[in-house]
Amino acid sequence: MAECHPVGFQWIMEAKARGATLIHVDPRLTRTGALADLHVPIRAGTDIALLGGLINYVLSNGLEFRDYVVAYTNAATILREDFQDTEDLDGLFSGWQDDTGSYQTDSWQYEGTGVASAAGKRQQGAKEQSHRRHATGRGHEHGSHGASLQGLHRMERDETLQHPRCVFQVLKRHYGRYTPEMVARVCGIPEDVFLQMARAITENSNRDRTTAWAYSVGWTQHTVGVQYIRAASVLQLLLGNIGRPGGGILALRGHASIQGSTDIPTLYNLLPGYLPMPHPDSHGSLDEYVADDSADTGYWGNMRSYAVSLLKAYWGDAATADNDFCFDYLPRITGDHSTYKTVQAQLDGVCKGYFLNGQNPAVGSANAKAQRLGMANLDWLVVRDFSLIESATWWKDGPEVESGEMRPEGVGTEVFFLPAAAHTEKDGSFTSTQRMLQWHHKAVDPPGDARSDLWFWFHLGRIIRAKLAGSTSDIDRPLLDLTWGYSTHGERDEPSAQEVLQEINGWTADGAFLSSYEELKDDGSTACGCWIYCGTYADGTNQAARRKPHTEQNWVAPEWGWAWPANRRLLYNRASADPEGRPWSEKKAYVWWDADAGTWTGHDVPDFQPTKAPDYRPPEGAKRQDALSGIDPFIMQADGKGWLYVPAGLTDGPLPAHYEPQESPVPNLLYGQQHNPARQMTKRGVDRYNPSGDEPGSQVFPYALTTYRLTEHHTAGGMSRWLPYLSELQPEMFCEVSPELADEAGLQHLGWATIVTARSAIEARVLVTDRMLPMRVHDRLVHHVGLPYHWGSNGISTGDGANELTHLSLDPNVHIQEAKALTCDIRPGRRPRGPERLRLVEDYRRRAGVTDQTGTAHRTTKEGGA
Amino acid sequence: MSASEQHGSEVRRDGLHGTAPGREARIGARGGRKAGRGGEMVPPAEFRSYYGRSVLKAPVWESRDIAGYFFLGGVAGGSALLAAGADLTGRIGLRRSTRVAAVAATGLSLAALIHDLGRPGRFVHMLRVLKPSSPMSVGTWILSGFAPLVAVAALDEARERLPGPVRPMIAALGRPSGLAATVLAPAVTTYTGALIADTAVPVWHDARRELPYLFGASALAASGGLAAATSAPGEAAPARVVGIAGALVEQACDRAVHKRLGMVAEPLSQGRAGRYLTAARWSTRAGAALLALSALRRSRALDIAGGTALVAGSLFARLGYFHAGATSATEPRYTVVPQRERADHAAKTGAGG
Amino acid sequence: MGLRETFLPWPALRQAKAALRGGDGSGRGSSARSRPTDRLQPRTETSDRVVDSVCPYCAVGCGQLVYVKDEKVVQIEGDPASPVSRGRLCPKGAATKQLVTNPLRETKVRYRRPYATQWEDLDLDTAMDMIADRVIATRRDTFVETDEQDRRVRRTMGIAMLGGATLDNEENYLIKKLGTALGAVQIENQARI
Amino acid sequence: MSDDNPPRMGFFTDTSVCIGCKACEVACKEWNAIPDDGLSLLGMSYDNTGMLGADTWRHVAFIEQDKPLGRQNNAVIAMPTGATATHASAEAVHEGLGQKHGSELGTETGAIRPGPLPGGPMPAPVTPDGRKELRWLMASDVCKHCTHAACLDVCPTGSLLRTEFGTVIVQEDICNGCGYCVPACPYGVIDQRKDDGRVWKCTMCYDRLTAGQEPACAKACPTDSIQYGVLDDLRERAAHRVENLHDAGVLEARLYGADPDDGVGGAGAFFLLLDEPEVYGFPPDPVVTTRDLPRTWKHTALAAVGVAATVAAAFLGARR
């Protein structure tokens, strides 16, 4: 956090000044670790083993926050009899299908609920089909909500938590093998260090105290990335650390509006506000779409209002009840169309045109070579950035040109480079990592041809619409009916960002601005571009532009910017009070029930229906939020509970289990199953994998490799490698190794090293540092090679890109690459130039016996197949 | 222990309690290990430094300019004194050569000084203030007074070639100017010693007691040698005496520096500085011996050889001290070791810094 | 800078006066000041306007103040009013002025023809027109009503977009809106990476 | 200085909360429009700046040590470690950099010995007596704005001066680049910018101070490691801070430059350090050189008299 979010780190210091303990878990001692109380060195890619160890420590010592767990989580819920755990199947859950390489998830359901009980609501077949789909690559489609649950009232609970099939007992059994000794053997964390960490966390988690976890892509960029976060969720729910001040699991996101890019998604599987993109199998109409994805209970039950309002925002008057509000205008997704699939579509010649808006995949995306080869197969490419980044110039000076694999004269891609405007040159809002929208005002005009992306996309749409005007083709209707009348101003005809924000906020039929998503209607009388952002233009004022100084309001600072939803700063904050609505401790009071006033009150906007009393119990047949009781704080979930166990919505298991990364120097000690069986692989020549564990050839790539950022640079470098003031602080690519690895591999401080994987070979200057530690893992010693990934060949600070080495084995839920834990070899000296570089990699592949099939087996245990 | 540290902060219904600013964060306080081991410092066998980087900045001066400026200033001051003596004692030849030497050396030394400035055009800014705390400021003012005086005295030597109207004026001012210059001349020879002594450069600062004498003596050796070499043997006696006396005192001072400075004197005997100073020593000794011989034999050749050797010796000495200073500034041990000893001693005796 | 600026009133005289009357007689304080020093003012004071902004680097969302003079950004620093950052910035945030005023920024449209070895210049309007043509053509060529399994999909797999996460919400909104109307589904973002 | 001056302002740099982010370096450069000083990987941990100089007015030092930090548990003692790299790395850095200093630092890292080829004998990487500790110190260095400032004392043009805030600044319109201040500074702070000729150093953002604003570095510092304020207040706060850290088990915390009785009369910018000053590149016991100047002047005068007397004697003697 001190490395990549230094200004956020001031709050860690603030917490430390108030007596907090700071624990830093990382393979390297970073600038965070330098100031931590406890540094826990961990082998990259083993955090679930650590978190599982902590969960086991909590459960086996009875340290859970029992009242919280019973009331607010699904610990008491009983699971189906046919559910089988990794304990039973050597690392697989029940439902594994060898033929599809994925899980059938029926058996993961709660007892009494789920697929079978959905009859009568709609065609059973469609639901089943859809469910299968959910399990085979649609995990992310659920967006912000858990999957729907049918027959909630038939759900069985045992609040004594004794039933052998209740979630609590299943958890206990599942994590029973994650002992401190096992953590030490898998993660390389010495037992006493683990126990110190476990004590610190559990002693600090009770009625009076809370513990927070902060993570970043060190947890997400794995083939089991989603399960990393899930494991933290399980631990935090058990300890009562969710929805309470000082608790939580905080995603430290790395880009100014990366949260906004998810909320108002430029993601293939989502529409604004985490509405799923429709799928042809079960979304033939708006009704089917809503029926399939909306939950009966919880706030997600209002999905139709959100969807209809979005369609009204998109297509305005053209969207009517008669034409299903233009639902049919929406394109459908039929599987994974994520960015790495797009690269494959480019290689296959399917995808022909590509827009890069301030993105540099030739440096920043995994397997950079595949990215460039994909781009070389396009008809046209539009790059919008501040300078000529590697993704704009690969055709003339990329690594493939150097190696002779590519000649400019042989590349048919037509490339447009359009200079982009900076944030000071346009109005607009960023959504920060705490879900807060902050408006930035335009200060000056952009220079030369530089324009905002708002300008580019607005005018591109305008020109396209003009060129198509009069078209009678059915496929052009979505374009021509689109509401696209934003006003423009100034010499450059800059469209009004304010008007776009107004559309996002939404309005009623008579043009009044909405102030809350609770006002959204499903009859077409409201339009709203993103339901969770509804209220950001409440009262006709730009709430995101509010800047009341923090010194003039309380520490929650509700009048600075605007946080979704409904300006809540702490989600699920109903959980900060006990079931009766009193703070769990008067020392941790955040939101509480004011019985006299008959309303929830507190320091923040209560994340609950304001007048729903703690003793409210839903009547039979209640729907949506009304189906949740006064003690159900997790209002987006169908059962209102925090999910220790996920009965639906994940593709790779209802509980996190430790699997080794795609490439690991060791076999999985916990199970016979080596990898996440459901992980997504590319399986093509451009993306080969190193052998793992004890596979033959694995010793050719004996070292663990991890990638990261530095304080002084920004991701793929487009905003830092062209800046002298930042470049001089970290002037070139380097790798970090321990003195022990330096000795073993013959590396010299400040000398050169070549790092090799089955994909490529790069060179880097060597920093030999005590901050890297060898680890005793299993029966062997594991060394890490640390690589910052900022560099490429352009700009004033240059070097080889770490992403030349990374691969395209992905998390199956969200399709994120595993860039944080790989294997490699490292040798002294610079890498060979030109075609020799390819030969070196080829030689490594030959020695390791790498083929297209290496590392691609889904199931490696003999158990659990079907 | 602060209240917040003891009890932790609280979020009560009425707001936050027990907060403290982040700058009071107690780093590493809760790691659970025995405290203070980082404080149990075993005195390291070697001195410590930041990656062997220098603590000080070495002078940015060019050795040719600044060592040359010291040397030429010495020649100028000494020559002016010799010129006055020659004038008063009627040694016309000696007077002529020393007056010319004085003005030439003054001019060149000023040129060297200005040349070394980062902004030569701003030389005149030196005359904005007069700062007793700055030997360079004091020296500049001295030189500013000195230069016109030796210039007039020198013009007096070329009086026949001057245009008519100024001739009588120069003739009248020649001697008074030359004599007036002797008021400033001794300071011209020694202030440069104070100038480099008044820095943080270990060799220079530590030798602050000897440097004015050393530089003054070196000036005498150089100017005496130069005068002896450039005047008739019959008139050169005082020049020889000055040269020899300067040489002897310079040697004595140099020896005293080596002895008193201890390890900080190392750069004086190592590397380029060591080579210059060895050359200076032999050259100066040879020059003194040759002039002494000439004092007995009155040999023009011996005067030229001995005088030149003294001039060279003086120049080498300035270069030697210049480079030794630079080295002592660059090598952190000459800064750290004596200061560490001093600090440790002060800590032991409980004395303040 | 003339001598008048640096010499008058002559500091040495001021020194002398000060020595007599009390004050900076040593030439190390007020008597050595030059006129430009007396006139010094921070450019945060002399700017024409101050614009509220937000740091464009990571997602902490530090408040920034952008100082503008003569329609140029002359300084960017932290906004002390922000409850997030309290006026502080990291090295990247502190380098924001260099980011937006960097002479190394590209300000002209560049165009590379298929199989060409060099860039060419291109007029912005022409470029927009050409891009619009490419989008229309590719879309028309690749738009399908149904997929190979005869499912109604109404989409094009021929056009993809990948955005950085420094895009504003409003920009993302237009990208998704236009992209969706075009029938493009491969609309992706750094958020996935 | 007259009575209506504002109180003396200063920096307290508390290195115990420094996270080495270098925001101070960048904020300083942005505000003062200082040129970059070259791109080279120095290998001094994460320090690629090297030291203060004409183009670096804030410099963050990074020191990796095989030593513990207070009660911090870095787990190293329980890890299968071999010998520490800190000394060997420092050696390699020193070898590569040679005698380069100041503004030269930004240019090149010098020749680095190429490593041995693989295939040779492998030294045992892990030994029972391997490294047991680890701490990573970071510290942002800056001009000390000494009470008795040698740079200011020796400046012959009056370019350097003490402001009404008690800080020391260079007047860029006056400096003629004589370079005297450079070796005069006991901390090696001020330096000449080669292509410009003048000397430059931290001004504590004098222009900002005149408008009541805090210096750019202190404003940016994310963790308040750099604190700006009335010097007396800062000294008080710092003394309290040291006590607090000692309480917390960080017994090695000590102040540097806070003592008004030290060799420079106390620094206007002082530090809380976790090791001896020289480890960070500071002089252990700096003294303002002009403290000794009066005596030196006496010797100079005596020497001048000697010179005059020698010449006089030579002529008097020769007359005989």
C-alpha cells in the first residue's frame, strides 16, 4: 500500500498512531513492509493456504464472533446431502465434468432451495440450461449481487451450528487440514510467524475491535483470484469484520476510475450498474432477462426497474413497453468475450477493428507478444493516448520486428494515433476505490489535436449516425434511435460531460432529476443510465462536485463527492449493529436503530430500509427487499446473509481451496488436484506453459516469479515513462533477487540477468537485496524473482517488459490473468538479440519438453471425475 | 505512551475518540519482539557511510584556474613587496622585473578567478557587499585596491612609451603607488590560505592554522625565485634571500601540516596530490640550494635555475594542496572518521556538540 | 538583469548604514537582498484561477488544485480540503503538472497506412471521418443476427475496444452506449487486467 | 534581524515514518522547475538520485540493513537465509560509481563487472549462520538551513542570504557561480549547475513562505514525515516523538541537527534518525567552518606581517 497508494497509506499511519498493528504479507519486503509491525513473507500464489490456515485457526479455537456469525451469515444454513467437498474428492468439489472442464453446480445448493424448486415460475428447462451456463464461464455475470435463490422460505437453518451439513460444520471440515504446519510447508511462512499473525488478527476482532484487510492485484491476478477474495470474506465474516467501522476487505484499485469502469462498465459481460449483458439462451425478451437474473428477494428483485430505466436512457422515446423497451437492440453474449478472448479473435481474424483508449496492452497485458500478434492481424487500429506508446508503434519497432518475426512491410494493420486530452483538459468524474465519485473540472483547452474521449466517442457516434441517416436497415436502428443529443460547446465542440452525468443519474418523464434508485420504475416512466449512480445529480446539482472541506464535517465526510449507492460510505453498515439494532459495542458505534424515532441513524447513511425495525420479519410471500428481515444486513443477497459458502454464482467451487498456480515450482501438498481445475487456458502455440511441480522438465524453470508495480511508475508506463521527473527515480527495468539466489544463479548486483519462461526471454539489471527471502517450502528451497512490469521500449525510461513472460491462463470467474505467480529461470548476462532470442526460448522449451499440452490438464487427481 | 496508544481509538455515538495524527505512528512497536536491539550498536570495525558516497561536495573549481589564482596571487603580492624594496634601495633592474611580475601576476590571477566563475559576466557582483566572514569577499576587495596600485607602478616602468599628458602623472604616482601596494601585498599573499581554510574540506580546514603561513611562504619562494631569475645577479641578493626564506618556511609548514592532521593528511601524500607535493618538495629544496649557491657565486645561470625551481615548487605546492583538498572532500572517511571520534568523545564526556 | 536591479541601492552602503543603525551589517541578510528577491511571489498567488481536480493516477482519488495563468497550467498540487488526501500527493500525483504540460506529449494525429514503414500526418477531421467509415464497413461485414447455433445475438465480433481506467465515468458511459448500439460486445477495460 | 520578523521556520523530517515514496523530490522539482538530473540505475536500493545537488534539493536515501527495527518482526530469523547482501551491494555500487559526486551522479553508473558464467561451482546459498535481521530505512534529506550557515557566510556576492523566516536562500539573479559555498557547506548540500554556472539549493520554497504557504515537499509528503512549522514548535514535537519511539522500543531513534549548541548552531531543517548520521550520508558532527575564521584571520594577518618582515629583512640584510 505504501508502494502503490502512498497517500492512502497516511490512514494506515493514522491507525498505527491509534494503536493498530500493521501486518504485511508479501513475498518481498516492500515499502509497506518497512513500516509494518510484522512482515509475513509468503510464497507467491499461496494466499488461500494462508487464509485457510487463519480460518482454521479461528474455527478450531472457537474464536469466531459467534453472535454475528449466527445472525448475519449463512453459517447456519444446511446444505444438500449430495454436496461433496474437496475433503471427499482430493481437491475437487462435487459436480466436476471432465468433458466440459467445468462444474455442474446443482449439488452446491442449500438444502430445500435452488434449481429444482424453481418450477412454476418459468420453464424449468431454460432455468437449468441457464444454470449450467452460469457454471461454465458466466460467474462474472452476476455482477454486484449474489445469484438468485428460489424457495428461500424452505431453506433450513440450524442456529446451534451443530448440524453436520450446516455451512459452519462444512467449513470446519473443509479447512481442518489447513494447519499451521501445513501453512508453513505450503506458503513458506514459519509457524511462529503464522501464529503471531493469527493471534494478532483474532485478538483484534471482537465486539470492541475490528480488523481490516487491504489487497490489490496481488490477490486478483491468479487462476484462483476470485477465491482469494472469497477466502478473505469467509475469514472476515467469521470474525465479524464486515459492515463495521475499521473492518472490511478493501480493494486498493490502481487507476483513477477503475472502479467507475466497472460500475459504468466497459466490460463485455455487464451493462451499467452490474446488470448482466443478455445471453440468447434465456434472455429472448426483457421478461425472460429479468426473470432469469433478478432475485425474488433482496434489492436485486428490482432489476426490471433498473433495466427498463437504462433502456430508456439509451433509446429514449424509441423505447416503449410495446417494443420491450428496445431490449432486442442489445447485443447478446454467448460466452467469454473478455480482452484475452478478443486477442484470440484477432489472431483468428474474427476481430478486425480495435480501439485502444488510453490502454497499452503491448506492455500492460499478459503475454504481450500475443497482444501484438493479435494487433498485427487487424484491419485497423485506433490508439488514443498521450504519446506514442508501444501499442501504437509495435509495427515498426516492437520486439517481433527486432527478432525478424515481423516486418513493417508485411503488417497490413492501418493505425490511427489520436492524441488524448488530459484530465485537466476536460470535465468529468472519476470513481475512486472507495466507490466515491469526484468531479474534476476542465482547467485549460487540450493542445493541438488532443481531444477528450468524450469528444471522440460523441463525435464518432455523431458522424456514424449522420452517415447512416436514412438507412432502412434493421441493424442500424439501435444507432439511429440512440439518444445522442448532447450539447457541445467551445471551439472544439466539446460535448457536455455534465449532461452525460445527468443521464447517468436519470430523470422522470417530465425531466426532473431522480434522487435515489428507489424511485426507478419498470414502466418506462424513468430513465437512468446507471441505477447505482442514481442520486449523483440529485436536486439538480452535481453531487460529485461537492467539496466541503473535511475540516468542516465529520470524518465520514458525506459532503465530499458522492459515493454509490445513495452516498453510503460504508457498505452493509447495518451489520455494525447487533440484531436488536444496538452497536455491537459502544466503542464501535456506526449505524444504529433509534427506537424512539423509529428509524435507523448513525454516522453514515444506513445501508438498510430506513424504517425497517430490527424485529421486522417478512410475511409469507414477501418480495424483494421486503422479503428480508430486520436482521438481514446483506441486502443485495437473496437471503440477506453474508455468504461464508457460495451456493451459486461461482464457477470454481463454493468454498476457496488452495490450488497451485498454473506454473508452480512445487506440487500441491493439500490435494491431489494441482491447479484450479476450472481455470481458463488459451491452449495455443503463442501461449505455452512451463511444467509445474514434479512434472518432468519443471526443474528447467526452477524459480518462482512475481510481478509488481513501483511507487515511481504507473502501470504500463504511458503516464510515467515519458516524464523526466518520474523516470529519473526508477530509470530502467530491473529484477530483484535475494543474495542466496544471486549466489546460486551467479548474478551480480547491478549486472544483467536474463529471465526466461516458455513464452519469452527478457533482460533486466539485477538488484541483489536482503528484502527478497528464500523460503523453505515442502522439502525444498524456493527462490523468487521479482519483476516490476512498467517498462517497454518507448519513452525516456525503457527496458524489457515483464509481460513478455506472463501467460494467458485465467481465473475462470472473471478472466483475469495470473501475472502474480509464475515460474522462470534466471541466468546472468543480457538476453540474445534478434532471432537468437527466439532460439534461446525454443531451447528452454525443448529442454523442458514443453508442448501445447503442457500444464493444460484440468483434473490431475484421480478422484471426482465424471 | 499516549492515551490513544493505550486504549485504541473509539467510534462512539457522538463521534471519534482517542485519535492521534498519523505522524505519531509508532513504527514497529507491535511486532512483539524484544525491543532495542537495533539500538545496541556494536561499534563497527570500519567507518560507515552511505554507499561510500561523499558527505561533502568537492570544490567545483578548476585546478588550473584556482590553484593558478592562488599561485599568481602569491607571485603578485611578493613581487610588489620586492618591487618596493628594490625601488627604495635603488635596484632599478630588480624593480622593473618585479613591478612587471606584480602587474602580470595580478592581471592573470584576476583573469583566472573570473574565468572560473560560473557566470564570469557577473564578476562585478563581488563588489555588492563586503563580508568579513568571506575571505573571498575580503580578498576581492583587497585585490581591487591592489591591482590599480601595481598597475600604476608598472606603468611607471614604461613611462617613456606613455602618451605625453599622462606621463608626468604616472611618474609622480609610480613610487607612491608601489609603496601603497605594500600595505595590501602581504595580505594578497596570505588571504588565499584563509580562503581555502574557510571551507568544510577536511585537509584545508584542518590545516587552517598553517595554511596562511604556508601560502605566504610559498608566495615568497615563488616571487623571490622569479625575481632572482629575472634580474641581474648583482641586484638579486634580496630576491634570493626572500626565495630561500620562503622555501624554508614553506617546507616547515608543510611538515607541520602532515604531522598535525594525522589521518586527514593522507590525501597529501597519495595520488595526484602526493605526486605534486613530492615534486614541490624536491623542486623547492633544489631551488633554495641553487639560490644559496648563487648567493656565494653570483651566477646568472644558477639564479635562473634556482629561481625557476622555486617558482615551480610553489606552483606544485598549490596544486598539491588543491587536489588533496578535493580528495579529502570526496572520500567520506576524512569527513566521517574525525567527526565520529569527536562526537563519540563528546558523548562520553557528556559535552555538547 | 541590469546592474540597477542588482546593485541599487548598493548593498555595501546598506550594510554600512545597518552597521551604524543596527540591522544587517554583515551583508548576510536584508542588506544583501536584490529587487527581484523583494518582488518574489509564488505562482499559486499570481494565477488567474484555481480549478478543482482529482489526481489521474491511482484510485485513492486525491484532490488536486490546478492553477492556471494565461490559459496555461502553472502548478498542480494537493487540495488540503480533501478528506481523502488532505492535500498530500505521491510522486506520481506530484508529477501531474509535468504529465499535462509535458513537451513529449503527442499533439498531432498520426496515421500509418497498411504495410507502410513510417507515420504520416493526418487532419483530425479526416481521421474521424476515416475511422467512422472503417467502423461502418467492418460492422456491416461482420454483423450477425444469429450465431452458428442459430441463436439470436444481433452483434458484431469484428470490433473490439479496450479502455484504460483513467477514463471518466461519462466517457465510459458513451463508449458502452455507442458500442452497444453498434452491436459490439468486446468492450473491455483495464478493470479486467 | 528586526523584531517584527516572523518566527523562524523549519523542517522536521521524521525518517521513522518515511515510506520512501519520493513525492518530496518530485514536488520540489515541480515547484522549483528544477531540471531532471539524468537517468541511471544507481543500485543504492531504490535510490536512483544519489545525493543532494544543484538539481536535487530533496533526496530520499534508502538503506537496507541486517538489523532489527524496534520490536518489528521481519521474520528473517526464521527463514532459510545465507549471508546478507547489503555490504556486497554497497561495494558494487561504490565500485561502479567511483569518485563521481554531485551533479555528475546523474549521468552514468560506471563499469559493472560482468557476473561469472553459470556452470561454475555453486556456493552453498543457505547457511545456519545466515542473515537474521532486516530493516529498510528511508530518509528525505534536504538543506539544513543552518543557524550558522557556512554557505551564506562565505558568499562574496551577497547572493546567499538569510530571510525573514530564518531560512537561507540563493538569489539567482545575483549568484555569479564563484563556487565558494560548495566546499564550505559541511553537509555537501549546495552545488553548481554545470550548464548554468550558478549554484542552487533548497530555498524552503521561500516564495511560498512569503504567501503563508508551506513548502512543496512538506505539503506533498503523504505520511507527514516532512513537517514544516515554527522551528521551536518542531523541536518540541521532535523531542516528544523521540521519547514516544523509545517507549515503543525503537531505542535507536535520535535527533540530528536539533541541538542549538551543535557545530552549526542547530539546523533549521533537522531529522529524526534511526541510525548514526553517517549511515544516511550525513556528517556525524558538522561544524560551520566560519566558526574558526576569526582565528584563521589572525593567523593570516600574522603571516602577512611575516611576509612583509621577511622581505624587509631581506633588503635590509642585503644592503649590508
